[in-house]
Amino acid sequence: MDSLEATRKDLERLENQLQQLLDTADKLREENHSLHERQATLVSEKANLLTKNDEARSRVEAMIHRLKGLEQS
């Protein structure tokens, strides 16, 4: 194998490696985007659940106060 052939094969190998790196970078970029969207959804869901939890706690506390008021009557 002459020097020119070896250089050509090295360049092909490097080109293949570069393409693999570009493919991996694209895949990771898409995955990162998907994870950011999922995180935003989960943060929103958590906020909604905390709000519902606070509302439920308030209703239960109001019922307890009413029951205590009935006991004292």
C-alpha cells in the first residue's frame, strides 16, 4: 500500500468518525430538547398538584373548624 492509499484510508476513517460524532451530537441535541420539554411539563404538573393540595387542606381545615363549632354548641 502506498502513501497516497494510506492517506486516503485515514481520511475515510476520519470522515466516518466525524459523521458518527455529528450523528451522536444530533441525537443528544434532540434528547436534550425532549428532556427540557418533559421537565417543563413536570414542573407545571407539580405546581398544579401543590395548588390542589393547598385547596384540599384549606377545605379540610374549614370542615374541622365547623365540626368543632358544632361540638361546642
